[in-house]
Amino acid sequence: MEDFAWFLVFVGRPNAGKSSLISRLTSAKPVIGKKPGSTRRINTYKITKKFEVVDVPGWGKIHDRTQAYENRIKDQIVEFFETYKFQIPACILVIDAKSIIDVSERLSKKGIIPIDQELYAFLKDNKLIPIVAINKIDKIGEVEVERAVEYIKKLIDFENLPEEYQEAVITVSAKQGTNLDVLRDLIRKHLRNNDVEEFERYIKLR
Ligand code: GDP
């Protein structure tokens, strides 16, 4: 039998900045800036015997791939969360602030549910409280950051969320380090709330 481990999960579309955040906040050494869509596997990094960081690529359209392939990826992700949800004390949904506005508004107009919205709802249905890290805020101006935040809040029905969910929506820049201390503290708090505070010390800025 496999040894029992707890999982700190970073989920989000390819290129959102999951690997960058993982390497800023943990001792894991993921490859940063892989070609989007090239690696759609769930990647696991062992921090200790009992604590692992998991990079989950999110689902959605994959360039040059069939619908059947996309569905298989989605099934794997759904299965991962359904199998391990009780072993996930903290889960960070990483969203690229710059691309969310371009991509999602176009999709909503066509009546397609944006992937990040679907992911958020899925995590919440599984009783996880997703920490939403709206990343790459260094790439856009203040007004656009505001727009991205408002847009994401609309997607996740922020106004009607319980307080602990509202607290977990933040803007960050993995590149410049903006608000990474806030993200670190939130992750630590989620670890404490799930009675695994012994792992708090592995979450620190690098
Ligand atoms: P992943 O596919 O979600 O793991 O994303 P990566 O961490 O590999 O990042 C994708 C690309 O975005 C890389 O070229 C990163 O250097 C870049 N990137 C990640 N975070 C930021 C950020 O906060 N600001 C900027 N400007 N670029 C970022």
C-alpha cells in the first residue's frame, strides 16, 4: 500500500503561473515556462514523506488535440480530486489576470462557461475552499487589475460566498513577489484549519 500523504494542490490553466508560485513558496523545483498544452499531466513533488505539492493542469481546450483527449484529461483531474479531497488541506486556483479578461469575456458571450468558473464551482462542490490567486498583476495596469478582480468575483458569485471563501481571493505577482506573503499566510492558515500545522514551516518565501 502507498504511504499516506497530504497534498498541497495548485490548479489552473497551463501558463497561469502554477510552477512559478510553487517554486516561490515551496522547496519543489518545477520547470517554469513549459510550452502551454505540452504537458497536461498531474505533477507531484515530494516535500516530505507525508507532504506533497501537486500541480494540476486544469482542463479545457488543448491545441491540436481531439475532444476525446481533452475529456480524458478532465476525467483524470476529476478523479484526482474525488479520490484525494480529504487529503487536500489547501488548494490554490491560479488565474492569469491578463488572459482572464480576453478569453473569458469572449467565451461568456458565446454562452460557454469559462473554465476557471467551472473549476471553482467543482472545487467548492468538493468542500474545498479554493484560494484564488489572481496572478501576473505586474503585467497590467491598476485599472485592468480591478477589472480582472471584478470579473472573477462575478464568475464565482463572490457576494454570496461565505466569509472564509471571500477571504481567499487575492491578487499576486509570482514574478515580482507582490502579495506572496499574503498567499503564504493563507496557505498556512488552511493547513492549521485542517490540523496539519506541522507542514506550515515548509511554506515560505524563497
Ligand atoms: P504554469 O504552466 O501554470 O505552471 O505556469 P508557469 O509558472 O510555467 O509560468 C508560465 C509563464 O508565465 C512563464 O514564462 C513565467 O515566467 C510567466 N509568469 C509566471 N508568473 C508570472 C507573473 O507573476 N508575472 C509575469 N509577468 N510572468 C509570470
